[in-house]
Amino acid sequence: MTSTTATTSVASPAQHHTSEHTDPKTSRDENRSRNRRGRKPQHCGWCGRPIEQLSTVGRRRRYCGQSCRQRAYERRTAVERGGLPTDAVVLSRSEIAALQDRLFQLRCAAEDVATAAREGADAQELRMLADELARTAHELERLR
């Protein structure tokens, strides 16, 4: 009569936390860095500048620096005191005027591209106008 013994293995904490969807041939750090590369870049909650995530541990940064964090705090407390909804966007007159100017610049750049295309502009000129349109749109992304 032959006897068989059953063996059980207990996973180490490092093995326990790995996902079933990860490739067993790659390490945990490689999977983490692969996930970080696939994410969209984070932008500052106040000024809109891209934020470089310096660490893969902990919470993701919301602000690019202490001054932006402070301005956001001041705006939140002012909104709370004023009885406005928490998702309200409050802009000063000068911020609204600057935003309107940038929207006008974007519209003009788009009209330049459309006019050049209608008039049969060459590829180099269209590329130049499209680059200007993209630059103007990128500047418009920053509200402050």
C-alpha cells in the first residue's frame, strides 16, 4: 500500500500581496513602475501645472508646492464662509478677463488654421499654425 502525503505551502507576505493578474516572471517593483507609466500626468489643483510624482509610496500629490496648497486652502475657507457650494469655482474679475482673452486667442488660432486650409496652404504652414493652436490651447488649460 502506497501512502501519499499532502504538502501545503504558506505564502510569504510579499507573495500574498501580489495580484493574480501579474506576470510571475516580473517582480512587484516592475509591475508598480509599469502601472505608474500608464497613468495620465497629475496636475496641480490650484495652478494646473503638471506635478511630478517623486514617490511611489503614499498619496499622490495634489499641489505643486506649498504656496498653491495655501491658496487652495484660503479659497476653500472663503467659499465655506460665503455659503457657496463646495464645487463652486470662484474667479476674480481679472482672472475672468484673462480667461476671456485666452479663449479669444484660441478662437483666432483655430480660425487661422481653418482659413489656411480653405485657401490651400502648404503642409509646412498648416503645421506651423496647428502648433500655434496647440500651444494656445495648452496655455488655456491653466485657469490661474
